[in-house]
Amino acid sequence: MDIIKGIKGVKDLLPEETPRWRFIEETARRWALLYGFREIRVPIFEVTSLFARSIGASTDIVEKEMYTFQDRDGTSLTLRPEGTAGTVRAYIEHNRAADPLPQKYFYSGPMFRHERPQAGRLRQFNQFGVESFGMADPRADVEVIALLWRILSDLQLPGLTLEINNLGSATDREAYRPHLVTYLQRITDALCGNCRRRVDSNPLRVLDCKVPDCRSATEAAPRLAEMLSNEAQLYFRAVVTGLEAVGIPYYMNHRLVRGLDYYCLTTFEVTSTSLGAQNAVGAGGRYDGLVQTLGGPPTPAVGFALGLERMALMLPESVLTSAQRPVSIYIAGFGTHGSPAGFSALEELRRAGILAISDFRATSLKSHLRQADRLGATFTLIIGDDEVVTGSGILRDMHTKVQRDIPLTSLIPQISSLIGAC
């Protein structure tokens, strides 16, 4: 019988890998809570029109990358390609604008895009993201960027650069668009196939193309910065001043336009020199018109998303190993009476909140100690038939090999005091 294998572009996270992921997720969650963001969980699929209206019908995501299918009633559904649209939909549907509290959310989970699989880019991938609603203030942008930077810095990810740009308002971009299109039409032959198609549908995306020939050809293109309104310039200047005030380094990148239609004013991206061509770790920006576009009240908003796969690739091993491992107790219960006594001790320790493990296949002390060593246990509690008779187990320090007797009737206080001393 043929073995059924996983789908191309999706990945199993085996137990050896999940500590790395959990460490990243817990770090991001801890920082988000410190910044006053609250967790939201939204469905992994939505009606297709939500993404077409929010992301933009002419974007690569909607045109080529979404996983779309028909429900039994004929409704077109799509697996979420990003997290912002679903969060905005929930914000509108549950009338969160009426809540006087700041509406600041974070989320984590799988997203889906039909892309060519490569390092750090999968068809099912995972993101951690935040969305902040209701504050048309440059300090909200700075707060979100600062949170992004604190998470990545705390994880000690290497070679990070924060790139920022000012996209201005929709009116600014409409005024800029014909100037850019005129320029691009003169150099069409020098552009890649994707960019030739974008000239009419989404010309700003040509500036963000990573193909070297396209970057060279567009170097002399007119810049959006030259056509921004005074209001947009003042707003962005306040964001830059705020970043400088809190000590966050940044680099101005006039090519940074992002691939989603809903961004305005501040846009930003954190890249790393250790990731190759696909070098973005996290990105985001302000999207003041999206809530209204999806049927809600006019609502300013700003947010970001982080790619967990890329963060996992970059996380230094030293950071992971320096994180304190929990003290674990391996229970070596063997013999006619020692085996059931060991199982009882195992459950007693777990009920007390102590990490306790064992291998029920092991039947001798030697095999138990071998497994305890393989599992990286801190201590091994030895309970054989003789220990049951004396009512005292033997606690072995797996590092120093020092052993001591511990009364089985006072197991929890004895082991708890040892754990506290570790």
C-alpha cells in the first residue's frame, strides 16, 4: 500500500521543532499584552468577497494565490490569505466601534496562499499579527512599530532593518499614478512579465518588484514623495520623530509600497540579511479606509503581521537554549509493586503541577535510567519493590548522579523544595 504523504508546500512541525515555535509565540504574546493588545480568534475561512474587497481585486493574492472553493449552497468561500480582513470583519459585525475601550487586538494562526514553496514561504504558513482601531494619531503608528521591533529584538533575530515609507492618502496616490504609468509605459520592454501586467492594474507594485532588471529600470521613476499633501508629510514626520524618541532605528525606502491595496500613510517592513531573496520578517502599515470599505463606520487603523516560519529559521539556537528548561522528574517504577507505585507517584506529581514523565515500556532500572537520560530529565525517582517496602524512593540527580532517599508519603514537599533550589 502506498504511503500517503503531506501536500506540497505544507509542513509538519514535529515535537523537536515545536519548542522553537512556542518560544516565538509566547514572546510575541507577552509583548503584545504588555502593549495593551487583547487576543482575538477569527475563522480560517470567510466569504471570498471579503478578501476581494479588502485586499484588492488586482493584487497577486486575489488573482493567483487564494484557495477558493464553493460551499454546498453555492457560496464562494476562501481560506484566509492574511489576518487583517477577518479581524476587520469581526470588528464591524460585533459593533466594536461602540465600545469605549481601545480596540487593540492580536492574533496568531495559519494562513493560506497558493505560492511556489521555498524557504520561509509555504502554502500553509503562520502569522502573528496585531490591529489597532480608532486612533488617527501618529503615536498609534509608533506604538505598533515599537511593538514589532521589541518582539524581534527580544528574540535576537540577526541582521534586522526597519524600512518605512509614506504612501500618502488615496488622493495623493491617484495624482501620482498617471505620472508613474507614463514612465513605466516608456520602459515596458525592460520589465518582467508580472510588472508588465501590473502597469495598468497596480502600477505602484512595480516599484516593489525584487527582479534586478525591474529595479534598475525603475530607478529613475518619479517618486510618490514629490506629490504628497502637506497633511501626509506632517503626519509622517511625526511618526519618524516618534521612532527617534523611543530609540528605534529606521531606513527610508521610497520603493516600499506593500502588496495590499488598503494601506495609506505609514507603511513599514522589517527585513533580515540572513533570509536571502525573501527577506521580509514582518510588515504592516496604516489602513484608514478599510473598515468603511467593508461596510463599517469611518475608522482609522494600523497593524502588522509577522511570519513565524521565517522567524523560526532565524532564531539563534543560543536564545532557545538560554531559555530556562522546566525541571522534569522521570519516574522509574519497576517490579510487581514498584510499577503501580511509580504510576501513582507520576500522577501525584502532575496534579501538583510538576512536570513528570516515564516510559511504560521500560521494565528494569537500567532501561529506565537510559530513557530518563534520553528525555533530558532533571531527576529520576526510582521506585522498585524494595522502595515500596521501605516507603522511601531514591531521587537521582541526572547531572551529578548524586542520590538521596525521599519518603513517598511526603513526595510533593520534598521535590517542590528541590525544584525551588534549581
